[in-house]
Amino acid sequence: MSTERSGAEILVETLVAKGVEFVFGYPGGAVLPIYDALFGEDRIRHILVRHEAGAAHAAEGYARATGKPGVVLVTSGPGATNAVTGIADAFMDSIPMVVITGQVPTALIGTDAFQEADTVGITRHCTKHNYLVKDVADLATIVDEAFHIATSGRPGPVVIDIPKDVQIAHARWTGRAPQRRTRYDPQVAAAPAVIADAVAMIAAAERPVFYTGGGVINAGPAASEHLRALQALTGAPVTSTLMGLGAFPADHPAWLGMLGMHGTYEANMAMNQADLIVAVGARFDDRVTGRLDAFSPLSRKIHVDIDRSSINKTVRVDLPVIGDCAVVLAQMIDAWRAAGHEQTDQTGWFARIDGWRARDSLGYPLRGQDIMPQKAIERLYQLTRHRDPVISTEVGQHQMWAAQHFHFTAPNKWLTSGGLGTMGYGLPAAIGAQAGLPDALVIDIAGDASIQMNIQELGTATQYRLPVKVFVLNNEWMGMVRQWQELTYESRYSNSYSDSLPDFVKLAEAYGWKGIRITTMDELDAGIQAMIDHPGPVFVDCLVVKEANCFPMIPSGAAHTDMILYGDDVAGTMDDAAKALV
Amino acid sequence: MTSTPAAAQERHVLTVMVDNEAGILAKIAGLFTARGYNIDSLTVADITERHDISRITIVTHGPPAIIDQIRAQLERLVPVHKVVDLTELGPYVERELALIKVAGTGNLRVEALRVADIFRAKVVDTTTSSFVFELTGSPDKIDTFVTLMKELGLVEVGRTGVVGMVRGASAA
């Protein structure tokens, strides 16, 4: 049945048809018609955030935890520009997201109208694709294509900018979006010959390592299962990037821990000494490789990625395998079996790995009743692991400690801003995840500085009765900034002290949260337990040893073999070339 | 890539077929600036009767690894249908059109006309003291012509940038 409907109504109908459960948004002048269409709409739940950055990060958290695309709705001008950080974050970390922005009426575009910004121009290079809808007749098709683009291939954010007059104008609506030719159809399976070469290289390797990344998570739970199966066939040890944690179980004997700047000694040494690296859904980020000309110098390299532009971008590889991680890993399992490959004897390889493991690179000294931040994470892990929690983080020392000391055995449990490194990500991401997974234990592990970047979202959790937990490792510093100042700038602590901190417990209580402060080791377990036991949202202000730093660490621009382990002297300065590195 | 010796720079001519939609040119030009790639010239025009597909010709230079990245990055854009590296593909023709204004009298004017004749440039505008020449050819040929005209009263030059096409019967 064909009827005439407004653009706003068509948008809502199309979102429903795409299976959208939640929209994270904030109203404003240029989206009022859409908000009116959402009024009384019970098929879509709108989560009203307190700042548009929160909407974008909440959509990211929802997407990462549920595997479904996150949807954002914001107004023109400042609504759109406030969302840009979250859009850029989703672009860097390949998070599927559809962002609907209102725009001033078509006739006013380009006149510097009230709340006008060139949203399509501003987001052009931090979206996978974007649209300005000029004709209401195109709207449904565009929304349909936007979801396809956001969720297929290498996922990413797509912006749809809709002028207010287009939201009001009417078009024919038949109950579904008119289909048009698919112009975006990425290759998901690799050529059989390439797969055969890849498994033959693995079968011939004496010191192989799987180096896996966020692509394995993005490819869905099947990819993680296939990774485990392929590891079981080949026997090779596995390391992962920050974004890939959980794809391979951290309690597995072949697990090396995270690699890179704050990765384990065994993971980085294994990369350095390997004769074969199998990169799966990882992109040789600078935080992983360290100094490029010293990166894994003895290895041949296989690179599995759905995005050809990730291949040979920074590190030359011997065998590119273009395809979806889940599909390619399944192809490799079949090919391994079909070729009758046998596991090579890696006893010697694992003996060397055990030698590196014995360095206990994540070790740290205890400080009596003072809480070491690593210990706080360890206890948090031990006391919550049976609940299979979803963990989000902000960005900084606490994030790295969480990656090192909280262990994951399943995908989609770890939500963190990896590529862009966005402080303020964790609280809204936890809110988005909790919306999608109402029964899960969702904890934002945060720092005292990061949490303040989107702390207004405490109100969002209160409003929707989302029982998220915030666990702040409070050292009264922007800890990672201070750590770099110690390492690089002779401890001149320029603006890295968290002065004038609020009383977080009182602040949380003012928002209707339960607030808990933990100050000594004696209180640690009881405080964490009280947090878990409370049915509503809880803010834990955990006061930790102020001067603790995050180790091990590969200084920026150094080789994997130049790790600083705990207790090494890190005070010092660097030459200008080293200072210029990020 | 730090501390690797600079790889040899290569000049490549790429043709890019794109959906003729708003912002596509900004997207491609912005990709080059954002990632620090070079654009020596860029031409664009729609080439279909329905005006839905444009053909962009980009002349760029860089080490082979960067050229490969440029191609991969272009292919990643949703409105991009096809990227062809003509330099990589094999024999191709490339042409550029230039308008060159020369002013002068007497011997200079006669000499300018003689050189134009040698280059098969057409006179498309004339006054008693000036010519506008139209010249089509490879960028090299146009460079040479412009250099010669500098001594013969060159006033200004306009160039279209290169369009290219693979030789032979089939499309690239």
C-alpha cells in the first residue's frame, strides 16, 4: 500500500525496518520534525544523553557490545560538531554507526544561518561515507544504503545530514525502502590459492605467532571461534592488539597477552623473534610496531584484512589475504585440514616464550595499605569474572592497566577507544552497552581526569535506570601525561596535576547514584563487592598510589627489544627527534 | 616510515571512475591532502549521457608503496567504482590542452608563429600584437613550447591537466 508520508516519518519507519532498537540523541531546532515523529513511538527507544559527544560514544558502546550498528540523532550546527569526536573515534576503530544530523532548511544552506554548520564537509574525512539529503524521495534509499555501508566490509560511521524542509516534505512510502543497485560490495572470501599458500606458510613455520586485532571482533563471534579452532590446529601462540582483546581466551596456555607499547614482554619478544606473523584484522598501528625498521625483523608476514588499504600501509607483508576475518579463518581451517598439514613441533619456541614469561613483565611492588592501581584492577577482575562483565575504559594509564590486568575470554566484552584515544569515551560507552545488554554487569574503568570529560552522562544512566558501574582509579593526575613528562621532560609536570577535583562520591549521589570511596587495601574487596551488589548505578572513587606508572613500556619510536620493565629508571630527557614522536 | 632510505619517486597517471555526486571531488582532493599524497594535476568531467558517472584523471608521484596506497585508499571510497593505474597497466596515451598567450611585434611575432607551426599549435585568437595558441599534446611537449615562448613574449598560460587512456581496443 502506497501512501504519502513526511520525511521524518519515513526516517522512523526505515529505522524500524532496519531493526533499530535504540537511538542515542539530543533534540534541537533542526531535528524537531524527527523528534515529533518519535513522540509516542514505542518501536524505537530514544536515549536522551546530556551532550552529543555522549550520544556518539554511547552508540559506539552499544555497537561494540551487541554487534549491531549504533544510531545517533543530533541537531544541526553544534549538535553535529559535538558528535564529531565520537564519529572520528568510530572511524578509527571501525565501529558500525549511523549518525543522523539535522540541517538548516535547504534554502538557507550556505547563508550562515542560525545553527548552520557544513556537517557533510566537516565529517567528510572521519566517516566511511556521508550524505546530504536534498530530496525526500531519496531518503529511504539513502538510510537503507547507509546501514549497508556502516555494517559491511570494514565497518564505520556514516552520516546522513537531513535539512529540516526535507524532514517535513512528503514522499511516497510503500512500507519499505526502494532498492537500488548495490554499489558497495566488498570482497569477503579470499582466493583458494591464497588460502592454500597461507596455511602452507603456517605449516612450515617454526616460530609462528598469531597477531590479532579489532577486525576479529568486528567480524562477529564466529571469527573468534574460528581463531580458536585454527590456533588449536596449528598450535601457534596468540597475541592481540588493544582492540582485539577477548577474541582469544586470556586463560589459554598459548595466550601471550597484549602486544605493543604497554604489551607484555613475552608478546613483544615473540613478535621480535618469530619466523612467521599471521596478522588477522590488525593494522600494524604505531602503538604495536614501535620502531618500524626493527619490527619483527626475522619474520615472513601474512596479513588478513577486509580493507586492502590496511595492507602494506606501514609494514610490507609477504602474503596479503583480503577478506572478512570470519570467512578467511574458516577457509584456512578447511584448507589446513584438506592439505593434511600437521602441527610443527614448537616445543623449543614455547620454551623460549616461557623464558620471556618468567620475567613477569606485568609484576609490580605492593605498598602496604596503599592501593596499587594494578592490584585494584586485579581484584576487580577476580571479584567480577564470574559475572562475565562488559568493561569500558576511558584513555590513559587506567586503560592500559585494565588491558593488562583484566582478562577476557570472550569477544564484545571490552569497549575502549584505541585508535583515536578519546578521553570521555568510557562512561557513555558503558551506558550504550548497558542499554543493549540490560542484564549484563557493565563497568567503566576510568581515571580521575578522563571521567570528567563526559561526566554529565551520569544523569543519562539515572534517567533510564541503567545500572552501570564507574570504577575510578583516582591518583589525582593525568597519569599518562605525567608518565611521559617523567620519561621525556625531566619531570616538569606541566598542567598534568588534577587540581580542584570534585568530591566524586557526593557528585555521584547528587545524580542519584550510589557513591563508594575506597582508600585502603582493607576496604578494596568490600568496596568492589558493594558496587556489584547494588542494583543501580554505582560510582566508586578508588584512591590509588599517586606516583605509580604503567609498565612495561616501549618508549615511542623504540624497538620491541627496548622495553622498559618495572623498576627500570624512567626519569630523563630525550632528544628533539624522540620528543617529536607521538 | 622512519630511517628507511627514500625510495625512488615515480610519476603515475590514474583514472578514477566515480559516482557523479556532490562532494566527491572534495573527498578525493581531501584524501590526498589528509594523507600527504601529491597531486600534480587533476581533471574531472562527467562522461555518461545520464551524467551519473565522472571520470577523474589524477597525475601523482611518489615511491611505489605510496602509489599502491593511493590506489587502495581511492578504491575504499564508496562512490569510487574503479581505479586504473595507466602507468602500471602498460601502453597508454596522455594528452593535455593548453592555451598560451604571446604578445609581440616584428620578428618576435613571426618567430612565435613559426614555432607554433612546428608544434602544430592552432591560433585561436589574434590581434595585431598578440596570439592565443591552442596546443594539445603530452605535458612534455607543452612544457617545451611554453619554455620557447618565454623568449618570444609569453603573457600567460592555461593548462587543463592530463587526461589519459590505455592503448588498444578494450577499455581499461
